[in-house]
Amino acid sequence: FRSGFVAGALPKDLTLLDEQGERVALAAELARPGAVYLNFIFTSCGAVCPVMTAIFSRLDQQLRARGSEARLYSVSIDPLEDTPARLRDYAREHRASPQWRFLTGTPAASEQVQRSFGAWRPDRMSHPVATFYRAHPGADWVRIEGFVSADELLACQ
């Protein structure tokens, strides 16, 4: 774990779309009270993204079983393919609860979010395997490199 990681500032006007096609001002969304987990995926990935999504799916189930109100965000790094409809199907396939949102947007917005978290790569196939966790607004983000289990992610709380 790399604690003390400070994500770059997100512009207040940076807007993405969730899996329902609703506009999400990401800076305001992340400023809401409570714990947050965030990762970067794309739905057509056949390598690391299915594993990352399976971990988030298990984490989502465990958080709900504990009654936690922690929120999860999976941000697409392939916004041209990952439309809200495609993300909605993906969320349904992975039995995502309402606290797990899938976000997409313009290529520029997606790149800006990735850059803010130090996760941008010019080739999406080489994106880092990382999960970001923040206990509450104002706390530093923790960058968790590589594949970790849902139990290890729960230990962040």
C-alpha cells in the first residue's frame, strides 16, 4: 500500500456519465461523506479488468453484508466503447449494488481523471493495476498496487 498518495485536483466542472446515463460531477461526488474505493477498467478488457472487477464485486458484497455505506467507482478508460448502456449491462452482469457506480465520459475527461490519480497510460492495454481508497473527504488517498483481495481492501477501513 502506498499511503499518503495525493490525487491531483479534479476540476469542479469535470462531468462524467454513470451507467444510467446521469451526469456526475466527479469532484462533488468524491467530496460526499464516507469511504470511497475507485479503480479504472474497460469492459472489453480480457486481461486484468475482469479480475479487478471480480475483486470489486466481492468487496461490494462484503461491504453490504457489513452494512457499510462505502461507495465504489469504476471509471472506464475506454469511453468510446463504454457507453452508459454498456456499463449498465456490465454492472448488472457483476451484480453491482447501487453504491457501486460505473462512470464514462469523453476521452478528454477520462484522461483527466486518470492523470489526476497517476494512472494514465497512452495505451489502455498497459494501464496500471491499482485501487484507490480514501476513508473520508480530506483524508489522503491510498494507492494499492497490484491484485489484492476484497478482504485486503476491507482492511483499509
